[in-house]
Amino acid sequence: MRVLLLLVLVVPFVVRSEPAPKPSADTVLATLLVKGRAPKTGYSREQFGPAWADVDRNGCDTRDDILNRDLADKQWRPGTHGCVVVAGRLVDPYTGRVLVFAKADAEAVQIDHVVSLSDAWQKGAAGWSFSRRRAFANDRLNLLAVDGPTNSQKGDGDTATWLPPRKLYRCRFVARQVAVKARWRLWVTQAEHDAMARVLSRCPDQSTPGSRGSAITRSG
């Protein structure tokens, strides 16, 4: 009698977990402390370190890191190993215009702190250590390459006083401000909170952005 042996190949079943969905911006907004604006006394750009530092020690300062991230069709200064951007093209998030960047006219494209350093100072950062403020000033989550004149109009305004002219970008802009304030435990004023809530009410599914390689420190 012939005995047939059935060999069963057992393949381990691997369950791959999906990344957790990013929380909605209005959900994160609800976690922010609402408080009055503190005095601007003692604020200066130098309180947040040099502009710009190479905080991740990749050989490029933060300005060039953001230009490399946000610009297309880039050209680099020879000998800088793809670091110093001398030309490129930017679709400006604040206006929607296509801008041509040339290092000879560098102010035409600026790097904006979405949550300005002055605003941060008045809403918690004045009590931080210097190293924490320096890390905040170089956090890629809080930085965007944008149209220079529009950035000058924004100044140190928060959502209650300034929104991007491009209405289609406003939900994403506010969501980024909310994400930055939550990450760094900065508070919002009541007027700012209400303005954020009004914008996000038009886009309830807007998620908060993330940022790879952001310079973060929780010390201080």
C-alpha cells in the first residue's frame, strides 16, 4: 500500500500595520491652550539664534534645506554637493503664482516662519531656553518658501490678522499653524482660536501636516 505524504508549506502570515491617520486640524486645535498675548518685551531675532543655522549638520543651512525641498528645476552652486541653490522655480503657496528664483535676487523668494518668531515669543517661547528657541526657528514643519512681498505683508501676524491671499490654501495654512503650535506647546489667543476655527469649519477633514527631518528638541 502506497502512502502518500502531503507536505504542507506553512508560510508565516505577516500583518502589516497601516500608519495611524493624522488627526484633523480642528481636533488638534481643540487641544491648544487659549490665553492672552504676553508682552513683546525682550524679543529680538537673535533670541532664536542665527539665520540660518545648519542644525541637522548636513552641510547645508536651513534656508537652503527649504529651497531644496520646495523648489523645482533647481540649479546649485558648483562645489556645494547639491546644497546651495542658485536658481529654481516655486509655485508660491500663498498666492498660487509661479516664481522664478535666482540667488542674485534672493529676497524675491523668502523662507517664512508660518508661526512667526515674534508670535511664538508672545505665546510661550519667551520662557524657553535658547537651544529650544533655536530648534523652533529651524523646524521644517514651520518653514515654507514663499513670495517675498507677500511674506512681508504677513509680518508677524497670526490667523486673526492675516491669511494667504490664495483662498484655496487657507485650510492648509491654518492646519500647519495648528500643528506647529501643538508640537511646540504654544498657546493661541481667543481671537486667533476663533479665526482658526472659522477657516477649518470649511474643511472639516483637513489633516495636520507632518515633517520629516524637522529639528525638534523637547528640552528646556
